[in-house]
Amino acid sequence: MKLFTTKQIAELDKYTIENEPIADIDLMERAALQITNWMVQRFTTEQKILAFVGPGNNGGDALAIIRQLADLDYNCEVYLMDMGKTLKGSPAANWQRLEKQGKVHLMKIKVIDDVPQIDESDVLLDGLFGSGLSRKLEGLPAEMVNRINQTTNTVVAIDIPSGLLGEDNTENDPEAIVRADFTLTFQFPKLSFFFAENEQYVGQWEVLPIGLHPDGIEKEPTDFIWQEKEDIREILPVHSKFDHKGTLGHALLVSGSFGKMGAAVLASKACLRAGVGLLTTHVPRLGYPILQTAVPEAMASVDQHDSVITEFPKPDPYSAIGVGPGIDQKQNTRKALCFLLETAKVPLVLDADALNILSLQKEWLEKLPEGSVLTPHPGEFRRLVGKSENSFQYIQKQLQFSKDHNCVVVLKGAFTTVSSPAGKLWFNSTGNPGMATGGSGDALTGIILGLLAQGLSSEEAALIGVYIHGLAGDFAANELSEFSMLAGDLIENLGKAFKELI
């Protein structure tokens, strides 16, 4: 699914009206019906629906929804925020339809004290402001938002919580944004829905189709994409009947140190589960018996040092190299990483301590081989690029980092983002909070390494790896619960995840 800015979505609305063609008020009616159907499935006619309505199209949507609900015998009230201007266009037409219908109590709110008492069982419908908002709320609008947020009632936001901007909320007032329990958005999720700091406003969000014109969607360019199953199926490699271990790549994984050999085991298992033909894992000497016992399918390369990595095998035999899980940041390890960066001719997958070392030696970033993949969690990325005020700024830095260093960046999180040097950014649709456990990142490193070694592009390996990683995590959570799953459970479910896509 393409993702668009709020300005682009407004243009797609306009394109649909002109080219379907459809009248603005009929498109509004179509959108309202989607939310009405959603609400009928969740709320009974014994619950009163209170709509907080603004003067724009978001308010027009709310008025249409309330009329439709009233026709279904719901008890509804409307509180229209009176900003001293007469309603115009479709919102005015929907107000008139409500007046003619005669089933809904209509009130105009000029000052906040005009809002009557709200019962605990009432459902609040937020239709104050939509995605066309371009500045923070003040005055009566902010007071209306505050009144909604003071309640403990269920709040349903139309398209976007009032006060929340669709992209960058850096200059916004966090106290002037509706905290919704549910956000029912039209056709596309807004970019701000994917950012952790906005979860408190968006709640659970759901995309409702309203039939925006497919030609307009196809023509409209965007750098943001919501990655789904069919997208991954299109790029997943198909094995030939005559493939063998020599044709499916030879990966080198450099991992582990004293007390952190589990990282090497997990990453090795995940790499092999990702279908690589051969895997060599380079470990400190103490890790040799651990690796050979825990992962007999991997070949072991043994460092001269007992407890840390101080050297790397010659990179020539390998089609991709993964470095970082559990290697620590000792001085000898840093020197070895620098040498690898200077000599490797194949793409690298860099994670964990490899990224922490790079954050201390940022000049080494210029040595990254073309097509390398970096897989930081937010803390590691912050050390690489510096602090930002919010997630929107971080994805801007992520895109710039990929361009500057000609690499793919996988920024791990609830909606893991993958950025390419060409300026594209994908949001992942799989995964769950149960994956927030030690070793999950090591598993992702192994998966991406295994795919990269098979000859996929760095972009393809990252996209497939992130999706499969999350899907395996979803299978594990379904079986064991989000509370109880381990990284090893995720790896055990990789076969099931791949099978889902084949």
C-alpha cells in the first residue's frame, strides 16, 4: 500500500470527485457509512452517541454518521463548535439534513461551559478537525479537546484524532490533541500513526476503504510504502530444482564473546533457517564447543583469542558477511572491524556492537561496502546520528543516512522501517510486543544475512527479512502469548512464516 501525506490525500479526494465523478457530499456520505457500519458492530442502541463537531469536512463526516445512526434508532446528540462563522458546503448540507430528520438533539457550543454533562456510558465521536489541520489548536478548539480528554468515555476519532498533524508534530501542543481509543481512518493510515509517541492519541487504528479513484492512487508518487504480504511474495526468491548448497550462498557471521555466545547461536540458527546454502560462524575460542554443539549445521571459524573477536577470516569465499551480535567493543575488536571494512568486497550486515563501534568511529562509515545493511534499534541509531525530538525527525535522518552512505537502514521498532539509498521508506506490517526480548535482533541479523548471501539485493533481503521476522514472531505469540515467547521461539517459527508466503 502506498502511503501519502495529508496534502496528497486531499488531492486524491479532489481527483476522485472530478474523475469518478462523484459529488463531494456523496463521497462524504460513502465515508460516513463505513464508520456507521463499524460503530453498529460495536455499540448498542442503549448507548448514547455524542458527536463533537467542527466546521470543516471532518465535522461534515460526523454529521452524516450521526444522521445514519439516528435512522438506526441510536440516541445521538451533536455539539457543534461555533467559531462565529456560518457552515458552508457539505457540512452545511448535512446539518440541514439533520434538522429535517428531527431525531437528533443539536447544540452549538460558543464557550466551553456550554458543553453539558457527559454520562459515563456515552460514546464520544470526535469530528472536530481532520487531516487538513496545519497548526496546533488554541482557544475554544483546544478547550473542546481538553473536555473530551478529561472523560473516561470511549472516544472514536474520525480519520485522525483532532489536533494531531498527519506528519510532523514537532511544534504541536501535546495537551491539545484528542486521546482516542479508536481511530477510523479513510483509505490510508496517516504517517503519524506509525510513531510511538502518538500511540496515546491514535489508540487502535483501522483503515476503512472509501473508494478513492485507483488511477489517482496509481499516478500519485510517494516515497512511503506500507509493506504487506503480497509485496513480499513478489520478491521472495524461488528455488530451482537443481539448486544445491553451493548455489545458495556462503555466509560469514562474526558473533559472540565471553558471556554473549547466545547471540552467535541465535543469529546462526536464524541465518540457516533463512535458506542459506552454507554458513561459517567466526567465534572466540571459548565459543567453539558451544557453537558446534548448539548449531551443528554451521561451520566454525575460531579466533585466536579466548573471549573476544580480534580478527576476521579472509572475506573472499563469502557472498555476504554479518557482524555484530555479542562481539563487545574491545580495542582489538574495533581494529578487526576496521580492517574488514577496508577489505570486504561483499555487502555487510552490521548490528549491535558493530554499530556501537561505528558510532565511536563515525569516519569509518565511509568505508562501508556498497549494498551493506545496518540494523539499529532506536538507541543504536541515536548514537549514530544524534538525538531528534520525535520519530518523524528520526525517519528523515534515516533516509538521509541511507543516501549519504549508500546503504540500507533497518530501524527496528513496532513498525520497523527500511530505508534505501534511493530515498524510499517502507513500514513493516508484521510483529508484536512479544518480540521485545533479548535475542530478537540477533535473529533478524541472521535472517537478513542468510537472504543477502543467496544473492538478493540488500533492499530485498532487508524487506523480506523484516517481514518474515515479524511474521514468525506473530506465529510464536499466537502459540505461546506475547508475555512468554523467546527469541528462540521466533526462530523455530521461521519455517511456518516462509510457508505462509510460498
